[in-house]
Amino acid sequence: MENPKITGVISKNIFQKQLIKIVFFSLIIISILIHIWKISLPAVPVFDEAYFSTFAAQNALGEPYFDIHPPLGKLMFALPLFSEDRESLKDADFVKIFRSPTSSQIITDYKPGSYKNFPYLDLRLISVLSSLLFLSALFFFVRELAGDNIALLAMFFATLENALLLHTRLILMDGMYLALGLFGLYFFVRKYPKPILGGLLFGAALAIKLTAIALIGPALVLWMLSGDKKTAGKNFLKFCLMSFGTLLVLWFSINTLLFPPGERLASFNEIMGTSLAPAFWTPIIMFLKDILVSFVGYTFGGNNPMMSPWYFWPILLGTIHYDNSGMNIRLVGNIFVWYLSTLAVLAAIAKFMRDGIKKIGLSEEYKPALILLGGYIFALVPFFTIIRRATFLYHYFPALTFAIGLTAFLIIKFLENKPRKIKIAVISAIIILTIVGFLISAPYTYGL
């Protein structure tokens, strides 16, 4: 005979799994809808769209260019352009970077105009796809750390976070590196980790934008908290070596395949004011100079009025007005999600200081919170230590991602032993306030 209790448990588990799938795909559909609504507007490049659309077109045309970021992101944007008419690609000519003939300054001639015949919607849709991968990666990463309910709540917050939404509607690379970086972390933090696969994906994230290094905190914290330091250390070393190996291979190979080496070198010498001769070590020198310029020593653009310091970001200061769009588009986050996540970070810090980091780190119950908090702190460390280039609110995205995961964790933990009525009331209030926060910022997200 069947045991009614066992049958009931199995039925409940099946129902829960189906419900999780329904909520997951519902959030994906919501994300698609809010991303593609009015996606054709404005029909001019917004902020760094001018750079990335120009560079993507130059990739497809085989014209070398100077850029402070690694090449994979622009190549991904260029993929739909290889089959386009070459004349239409020439309409994406919004940025010229050259060395001043009278000084050593690198000058950027930034002149965004109409997209004309350039197929910019194809590139924006690639960003939309990256946002869906990001939401999926966030779900799997947080679920691996803390379970389904916490992962779904984190995914819900991220879906209706306006700043993340805006930067994954435009031709910008934030969604790309966040998605690949989080998938890389997911494979590293699994119960049975796959550091080689994780490192491959994390290296691809670095090959899109070096800012992705800000995501490595959870891997570092997990290694530090591991009871088996030797095995964990080997896994972490494999992860790091694979990450930076992938970055090197992609950086060299993409530049070599897309552009004749002689033309690429001539372009580099012209911009950097160097006289490097073709040699087997030349790509290494170019690579190291690119890294130094892009990550720690980027000085041109240092007086940009839109830049902001790292300590502004947790309280949503330093918002950016993309005035060249001709619309009232601003980088403004979901006020409720943003401030709630900052409060969650402060609450977690207070708890760990009160109870002791070592004690909590050894506790499986709060280990996910410590990993997420460590990820948040590490994501900000580079910005008050080694980075000397101009910084902007969107550099907070890695830290915000971990703060969102931490917020979901603390909320679910708080409700764990509460009566059903309280759980329903709190979750309902959170859902309503998140939607209200989204609607408050939506006019700036869509330029209404």
C-alpha cells in the first residue's frame, strides 16, 4: 500500500518545483516585455552606445580602432553586422580617438548623431538577450548558495531594478559581463565545483570588460571559509588561471583574427605614441599597456561631469542624465530595491560584527550571507584602492547584484519561522513596494 504521508510529500515537492518554474519563466517574460517596450527610442546613440556601436561597425568592416576595453563585447555586438550592407555600417561613425599632434594627450572626438541606416536595434536586442542570461545566472548562483525561494526573490528584485534595466536595453556591455561572470561563479560555488568551466566563463566576462574582476569576491570568500583549504585552494587556483588564460587567448586571438596584425600595430603606435616593432613579444606589450590604461590609469575623460565616487553609489547619488538622447533618460535605480539592499548590507555587517565573523563563517546557515557580503565588499575595494580612472554609477552593478542576493537571503531568513499571515503580508508589501519603486523611476528609464 502507498503511504499517504510519503505520497503527500512527493506531490508537494512536485507542486513546488512546478511553481518555481512558473515564477522563473514569468519573470523572464516580464523582463522581455519591459526591455523591448519602446526599445527603438531614441534613434540616436545614448551615452557609450556611440562608442560601442562605432567599434562594432569597425569590427565588421575590419578597421582597427583604439578602445580601453577588451574586444569580446564589441565582437558580440558585431555578429549581426557581418551580413549587413557595408554602407549602412559606415553610418555608425560617432567616435574618433586620436593623439593630439601638439601634445601627448589622447583626444576623443565624440559626436553622436542619428543612427540613420545603421541596424542599431539588432545590437540593442543582443543587450536584451544578455539581460535574460544575467537573470538566469543570478537565479542559479543564488539558488546554489541559498535555495529556490531566495533565488526567486533576488531575481524578482533584479528584474524590476531600473538601472540594470536601462543598461541592458541599450548597446552597453554590463549585462554581458554580469551574466558570464555569475555563470562562472555558479560553477565554482557548486557542491561539486567545476573550476575549469567556471574559469572559462569568468575569463570570457573579463574579455568583455575588466570590471568583471569585481565579481570574484564570492569565489575568494568561499576558498577562505572552506574546511579543506588545500582542495579549495587548488580549485581557486584553477579558476583564476583559467580565467586569466581565457582573457589572454580571447584578447590576442580576436584582435589578430579581425585585423591584420600590421594595421593593428600601426593604429596602436599612432594612438599611444609608441614605436613598437613587429616581434613575438609585441602583443604582450600592447596587452599590458591596454590593461594599465583601461583599468588603473585612464585619465582622459577624468573631468566628466557625470562621474561619481564609490561612496555615493550605495545611497543612489551620482545618477547620470543621458542628455544627448534628446529624451529625459537618466540612470536612476529602483529606489526601494536600492535602499533596501543598502540596509541589508548594513544589517549583515552589524550581525557579523556582533556574532563574530569566524563563528558565522563556520555556520552553514549564514554562510551564504557571508559569501554575498564578501562579494559586495570586494566589488567596491578596487574603487577606493587601485583604480584612478573616472568612475560612474554603473560601476556599482557587481556590488548591487550581491547586495540584492543578500537582501533576498535576509528577508527569507527573517520570515522563516513567522506565521503564514505575516509571511504573506511581508512578501505582498515587498512586491508592491518594488513595483511602486519601479514605476517611480520608469519615466527616467524610458525617457518619458
